[in-house]
Amino acid sequence: MGVDRCRCRLLRRVEGLTLIELVIVIAILAIMSAIALPRFANAMRVHRLDAASRRLAGDLRAARAAAIMGRTSRVVEFDVAGQWYALMDEADPLVAAKGYPASLSDEAYAGISLTVADFNGQDTVTFDRFGVPDEGGTVVISDGDRAATVTVSSTTGRVTLTMGPP
């Protein structure tokens, strides 16, 4: 019987958290959230810029490869004001229409903007059947703090991607 009495006393003493303990735990969680949220938002912006720049470089490489494979020219058109670009001679796999578009105003690229698309004064680049562009140039996309520059070589058509400050 003595053991049962002792066990009952222990059970009675375990009552739960006091209000002060609960407030302290909530305050600690609030401080941790205040530290983590800006870092998370920054990481999301970096990820969006990385994803958008890799897609842009990949689409330019795909247009060049399609020109070589099809032995015909391929055009990529940019619209900085509209925040989009399109592979004009490719079919959109979702709607089977000519002019495969990519919009940087999509939710997936929130905060990313197409800031420069310059191919010797033009906003289009045309790859010939050998994959050589009519004009070399650069396309810059930015998240405000960082920028990604996609360069198309005027002599080879090689597409390179560099990340850095805007």
C-alpha cells in the first residue's frame, strides 16, 4: 500500500504547464520565427532566380539544338515589358500550338523580372541551321538583389549562364 500512495502523490503533482511557462515557450517560438522567416524568404528568391535563369539558358540551348537537328532556323523572341520570351518555332507541349512561351510573371517566378534582352539592338535571336545566332547578346533576369546573365556567343552560339550582383 505504501507504494501506491507514493505513486498517487507523484501523479497529483504533475499538473501541466503554468501560464508563465506557456508564454515563455510562445515567446521563444516567435523569436525563432522572426529570425527564420527572412532567411527563408531570401532562400526562396535565390531559388526562383536560379530556376528561371536555368530555364532560360536551357530554352536557348534547346532552340539552338533544334535548329541544328532540324537544319532550319529557330527564333527566340523576348518581350521585356511583358516579362516573357517564346521559342517561336517550337510547339508548346501543353497546347500543341506554335510559339512555346515562358512567362516570368508566373507565380513560380514571383519577384523575378526580365530586365534586359539585347541582341545588338534587337529583342530576338535567330539560330541558323548550324546553331550560329544572327547576333550574339545577353539576357539579364533579376530578383532585385542578384542578377543572372545569359550570354549567347555571336560566333558559336554557345549559351553561358553567370550569376552575380545586378
